[in-house]
Amino acid sequence: YSLKGDQATMEAPIFSLSTQRDLKVWQWSSADGRKMLEVVPSVYGRATMRDKDLLIYATSHLIAGMNSGFTPQRIVRFVAYDFLVATNRGTRGDDYREFRNSLDRLKGTTLKTNIVSGGKRITKAFSLFESYEIVERGPTESGMSAIEITLSTWLFEAIQAMEVLTLNPGYFQLRKSLERRLYEIARKHVGMQDMWLIGLDTLAKKCGCTASRLRKFRESIRQISHENRLPDYRVELLDGVKVLFSRR
């Protein structure tokens, strides 16, 4: 199957870029004021860009099933080991514990938005996962034999409407959260064009960076441009105030 990411969660900075527990309420609105988003974390913290791998994994399998003629369901069942291997993670005890933490952050993070999903614009509040269930191997074993997640109706409708984009497998090789966010922004806005230009301050907002941290954000963009690791796209900082995305 090819990797698929839903366009609804690419639109706004839903996921935290921080490696620490993020307990801040995040609010965002589009430049024209038509789209709004509020992200409220639980005590586990706001869902992160690495947590989003679970959504990409589930979306990819649902789209593959739809392309094969199966009727999609909001409940997605898979094996934790397969997910860890597919997303370029380890398979030791700590990796499984972090996987559980991801489930809690995704289930606990609440969104309130009016971003169109499935062709409709409705303001609603929800979690990305409605529920999850871990099936253990046995009463005396700690391993996971199966995972079941129930996707939110908002996300599921976007997948049913095929509002998805194919992602480069190299996405899971990116270690920095900001690199992942920049890649999905490039994938959504550059598409098959040769290039796309955006102001640094506007890009910072789309990445979830506050105005007070703009200087650090500029340095991060400059470093990512120098390292040049994004799949399919290049990032260039122009005169310190604009960012140019271009296809390789």
C-alpha cells in the first residue's frame, strides 16, 4: 500500500512540534478568517507530529481497502509490531510504552474546528480517536496481539471523500517534527507545481510557532534548508522573511 495523509489535518497546526508534554491550548485561524481551529490537550499533553503516524498508518490501510473494493469502517484493527516496523521505529519495551502514550494523547486531544471535511463545513468539537482498545496476548503476557482504534467521524468522512494525498515513504525517516510539518505543508501547497512562496511569519503560524519564537523558527528553517533532507522538496529562506518551497 502507498502512504496516505488526510488533507484535513494538513491544513492547520493540530499537532505539537514539542518533544516535551505540551499542555497549552492552541488557537489558529486562516488568513481570510474563514477557517478556525482550537486544540485542547488532555493531561497527557497535546498529540504530537510523531503521534500522527498512527493516523497516516490507519488512513493508508483504509484507502488501500477502498481501492480494492472493500467498504471502509471507522474501526481499524492492526498489530502494534507491524505499525512500529512500518513507521521506522524500534520494537523494544520502551517503543511499545511510547506507542501506548501516543494512543492516550490522540484520544485525549480535543479539536474544535469549522474546517471542511467530506465537502461540508460544520463547527464541531471531537477527538481524533473516538476510542481505542488494546488486546493483550494473555493474562500473564504484556505483549499486544491487536489494536483497535475508532476514528472520529470528521476524519473518517475526509477519508471516505478521498481527501488524501500520497506521501513519500521517506517521511518516516524524518526525525525532526518541524521537518515533518514542512514536508506535509509542501505536499499540500506545492503539489505538482514547480514552486510555492510563503512569508516566514505566515509559515510560522501554519507550523504552530508563536510570534515570540519567530527568531528561533527562522534559524530552524535556515538549518533545515542547509541539511536539505525533505523528500521531494527543497526549502529555501529568502532574505530572512520569505520561504520558497520547490520540487526537486
